[in-house]
Amino acid sequence: MVDTVGSYLKKHSEALVKEVGIEAAAETCGKSKATLGRYYSADVEHADRFMPIDVVARLEAVSPVPHVTMALAEIGGLTISFDEERRNAGNGGINSDVVALSQRFAMLMAEYHQSIQDGKITINEAKRLLSETQALQRVLLEMKMHLEEETVR
């Protein structure tokens, strides 16, 4: 039986490490590259190995996206919002967000169209779709922040 929660957390742990960079991640948290790799490995022998919370905290402190925290929130049915300025935060507010949202959605649909042409989605295609979906999620989060700003004015 596949542990979907475990698999989901491992994928987000991998995304966090890759976001920071394997060398920088190892230095930041004081773990070896091999140990970090085991935390997100899909191999059966590492199925019960997960990234400790202190490692997550150290890596997310230097990562632009808190991948594991977002995954935990999603598993719990929660949403989170960032409290620091993000890449598109000062670029014109809601109008810029709508443009960015439509561009990201178009990129997701283009990736989907390319992936489904042969009638099946491979693992690499699924990873690219996941990446585009996460980018779309970040744009939506920025849009949410701008809308929240508008409600307090």
C-alpha cells in the first residue's frame, strides 16, 4: 500500500532541498548530502525516514518558499500566507496579479497539452506539471495578499 501522506511529504522535502540547493542545504542544516537524500528518497529502505523539524526550519529560513510547511498545511486542510514581501508584491497589485495568474495558467495548460499528447503522463511530465501548479499557487497566494491589503485600506 502506498503511503500518500508520506510520499507527499517526501516530494515537498525534495522540493525544499532543491530550492535551496543540495550543497547549501547540507551546509545550512549540518547534514550530509546523502542524509538529505534519504529524507526524500522513495526507496523502500528509506520509507520511514523523514526530515526532522529542526532541519525543515533551518532550510525554510533560507528558502523563498516553505515547501514542507505548505505541504503540512495542505494535509491538514489549511492555507497559509506569507508575511514577507514576495517577488511580485510591489509590481502593481491586483492588476499585475491577474496578468501573472493568466500567464501561469496558460503555461500550466501548455505543459498539460504537451504532456497528454501521447495519451499518458510520464513521471517527468507529472513533475513539470507539479512545478507549474506550484508556481500558479504562488501567484494565487500573492494575489490573496494584495486582496487582503485592499480590505484594510
